[in-house]
Amino acid sequence: MTNGKPLHYIGLSSVDSTNTWAKEHVAECAKEALTCIYAREQTAGRGRSGKHWLSPKDTNIYASYVFFLPKDFKALHNLGQILALSCVSTLKSLSLLPVIKWPNDILINRKKIAGILGELVELKDSYAAIVGIGVNVNMTSEMLARIDQPATSILALLSKPQDIMSILASLSQAFHSDLVRALREGFSPFYPQYNALLDRLGEEIRVENRGERLRGICLGIDTEGRLLLQSPGKEPMSIPQILTISSGEIS
Ligand code: BTN
């Protein structure tokens, strides 16, 4: 326990999804703690945009962090980005060099190694935040080939099986200290590190935003974590515009 916020763990053998389990058990999580709910396998792991998250037994990290926030907490929409930074520092401690694909995918060599799914439950006087993370730890290349997008794992990169629980412990400690800082200072101390790790900075990207497809140069994020895109404008010869995007997927 550090900074007055205890870190609790709840380990499950098999669960549909740690995020779903967390949502159903919010009332059992201590109000002042950071609770990490992790599982050996998920039978219906959930990804962003309704996608499935492949979660074979005793292979990877499947964890959801639960904590409570006051209703006026300013960085409510940056929690996934903060966990992405905690994950980057954990992977760097294993000598890996990850980058972040906005808003919170973690990539190495342009392949996804970890994904984050954040959800909020509104309570009477607070929000319960549920921030789930899947990190591909010991997936073999055969398993990775079953994923519908380019994916990698720590095993594939280091050619050595890893201790899942010690990586989960490092990740949880990193997130605990980042969260304590975010509770005090909001997202602003994280914003420069995030921009320094952003994939495709200065490159032309396409973003799918609420059914609209946008194209432009990736300028980084603003202090609130929104993506800044320099768009060429709709008409030929129009003045380029800077678009501020708060949700979407980069393709
Ligand atoms: C994504 O990149 O699409 C997000 C993936 C999030 C996966 C994790 S695994 C633990 C937690 N439980 C879930 O069902 N999803 C998240």
C-alpha cells in the first residue's frame, strides 16, 4: 500500500470477461482502494467496438482495474490513456520498445501487444471506473495468427516464456502510482510522455469517427487527450483545418 490507496487483488479462474465481472461486483470493491480483478482465462473477452478479445487459459494478462472517482474528476476520459502509459513503462522494463496508437492500443513493430477497454458506471455520488487490459504475454505465433489484426506477444518478441503474475504485479504497481498522480494532478503531467510515444506522429492517417471517415496529418493529442488532425479540407484549394477528435479508431 502506498499513498493511502491500497491495491487489492481478486483472482478468478475462469470468467466471461473481467470487465463484465467487475461491473457486476462494483459494490463489493472497497471505495478507497484500487482493485485489480484478473483471470486465468476469459470465455467472452471483450475488445473495443464490440470485438472479441482472444483469451486462452494461462497464456496472457486479462485484468480489470476498479476504482471510484468524484463526479467532478477532470481526467475521466483519460483513464485508458494513463493505463496505456503504465503498460508502456512495464514493457520497457522488459527491454521492449512499445508505442501507443491513439487512443490506447499498445503496439510493438506495428503489431498490437495490448489493448484497453474503459467503462464507467454512474453511482449516486461518484463514478466507478472499470479499466480493463489484455496483454499478450505467452501467445505463440500460431495463436497470434488467429487474431484478426497484426498482433504480437512478449514471448514472440523475447523468445522466452514469461511469468504472467510478476508482469501483472509490475503493471498494477505502475498503474497504482500513475492513478494516484492523476487523482492529484489530472492528465496534464502525462500528456507530454503520451505525445512522445504516439504512433504515426506527423504521418497521414485515417480515422473513423462516428461513422465519418476523416483523413489528415496526425499532430498529436491536446492536453485533454483528444487527437489533433490536420485535415486538407473538403474542397480542392480549401484552407487546411485542425480537427479535434475525442473518439474513434485509426485505420
Ligand atoms: C481492445 O483493444 O479492443 C481492448 C481489449 C481489452 C481486453 C481486456 S482483457 C481484460 C478485460 N476484459 C475484457 O473483456 N476486456 C478487457
